[in-house]
Amino acid sequence: MTQIEQFEVIIIGGSYAGLSAGMALGRSLRKVLIIDDGKPCNRQTPHSHNFLTQDGSTPQEITEIAKDQVAKYDTVKFYEGLAVGSKKVDNGFEITTSRGDTFYTDKLIFATGIKDLMPKISGFSECWGISVVHCPYCHGYEIRNQKTAIMANGDTAIHLASLVNNLTKDLTILTDGKTSFDEEQLDKLLRNGIKIIEKEILAIDHEVGNLKSIRFKDGPVEAFDAAYASISFEQNTSIPSELGCEITEQGYIEVDEMGKTTVEGVFACGDCSTMMRSVATAVFKGNIAGVFINHELTQESF
């Protein structure tokens, strides 16, 4: 059955950033719809860290608490599904979903996250977020003092090595081919006792996502307990671009400090708009976007 309904704000994406924006708006009695398909990017991660009051909780536990709290605000509604299109209409935006429903809104927030693009390494995706991780702040303490690999090259590898070197002294950089380090970088790695393996990576051996060893294309196997990796990503949805939102060179939706995109009436928050990828940052950015949209609505009607 097709629904057609008008809201003051539609939030596409109902994870940490979207729920945080929804709470700020619900507390100001704004009529809000949160559209979410229930597939957050960190659903494979066993525990979330570095978020005050919820350190060590599972992502699902944090989401359930957040959704339950936001649902207590009567003006906020939830829609389980996927937004597949949007267009500018008089005084707002039209949103269509994969279920054939259409909604209208004055303002729009994208809290849609990003999609990690897994390298063609057997076992990588099964370990991602469990024992192959992206962030020392989110996961580093839990894998401290372990034999650790950094799957990166060049400046990215150096940046990760500088952070991880404080967490373990058994550190090896896997460049998956020839290194691109300059002499100064090589000297830093040597002084800190960080090894380099330039062989191409074939596969990750693991048990239920827990890394055991890494195999290389020329045959040898190297045992590791954990690894950091920097991988490519893309936006989870093309709708912001289709609406005309600018995308940064790094691939994020361009926003100002209040979460405004380059399209009037459209905001973005969370992983889709910042490289600071953490639960705490998503909650903060969502709150800011929700508050500032409420400010705009107030100024337009007062």
C-alpha cells in the first residue's frame, strides 16, 4: 500500500547519527520520519569502544537503547525500508522507497553512512571489524601487545604505525607489493623496530573472523593476532549526489560545521560526511544537525 505523508524532517539512516538527530528534533516536537533498512556498517563488530557510558557494549545494544529512547517522543516515526529516490519539490523534498511509498518533507538529513569496499583477499571480509580493524581508538586497546600487521602503504601506513606503535611493539607493515616509503619514513620505521613485508597478500586464515595468519602469493605464511587496514569506500546511496550535494575529494558529503550540505534544506551527519568514524562522533554530529535544522525551522516560522 502506498503511503503519502508530509513531515517537517525526514532522516535517511537510523543508526547512531540519525537517531541522535531524531532525538534532538523530537524533543522540539518536530514531526520527523526516520527511514532505515536495519543494516548498519558495523553490524559485524563484536563490541563498541571509546564511547562514554557504553564502552564495551555491542553495536546492537547501543542501537536498541537509542531507538527505544527516541521512540518515546511521539512526533518521531520510524519506517523500515530503503530510500531509493528523492527530488526537489515546492517547499521541500519528495522521498520514495523501495516499498513504493512516497513521503514529503521540509528538510532532509542524510545519515546513511558509507560502504566499505573489501579488497580481493580471501578471508578479509569475514575478519573486518573483528580482528582486522580500521581504528586504533575504537579497537586498539583490545588488541594491545599482540603481534599486529598494518595492511597499508605510504603515508597511510606511516600514520597508522605512529599510532599503533604505542599499543604494541610487535608490528609489521604489509605493503601488498613494493613500498612507496621515502627515506625519512623508512628511517622512522627502522628506528622503531617496525618490519616491512612487500609481498602480495593472498589470503587471511581465520577462525570465525579471528585472524590466525596471513598467506602471501609466493607461498609463505606469517602468523598474526590482529591487523589494521585502510580500505576504500563509497557512499551508501547516490541520492545526495542526485540532489546536487557536493562530494569532497575524499568521497564524503560536503558539510559545514552545522551539518549543512551545499543544497539548501539538506543536511548530512555521521560517517557519510566525516572521516572521524566512531560512535561518539556520529552521535555528536547527529545532535548538531538536528539542533541546527530545528533552528532553521524556527527562524522560518517565527
